[in-house]
Amino acid sequence: MIVPTSKIQSRQDEDGVWIAKSEFLPGCHAHGKDRGEAILRFQEAAKVHLEALLESGRPIPPAFRKQFVLAA
């Protein structure tokens, strides 16, 4: 688990699609047909999002700096 479930916000939009996001990862979100699927997809998206930040040299959000260590 990349982001603790308690730190993921989810809501259902007007079309019935569930959207999950977290203030810990601005710009990262996912959707699903139910809340569980949206949260699972968000966890997957969070991992890819953090890996992309790391690979591009952009800063890792403070909440994740201890989890992502650069190796020389």
C-alpha cells in the first residue's frame, strides 16, 4: 500500500463513477465502478506517479520521502 487508505478521499460523481484522490499526491487520481476499485486503482496510480517523479528528478512529496531513497 503506497497511500494509507485513511488518507484517500473518494466520492461518486453524477455519472455514478467513483473517484479517489489524496492531498498527499496532488494531481494523482483514479476512478472505478465502485469505491473499492477506485481506491485500488489509486494505489496503482500513486506508485506509477511517484516512480515518474523519481525518474524525472522532480521532488517527491514530503509524505513519501522516507519510502523513496535514491541509490547511487
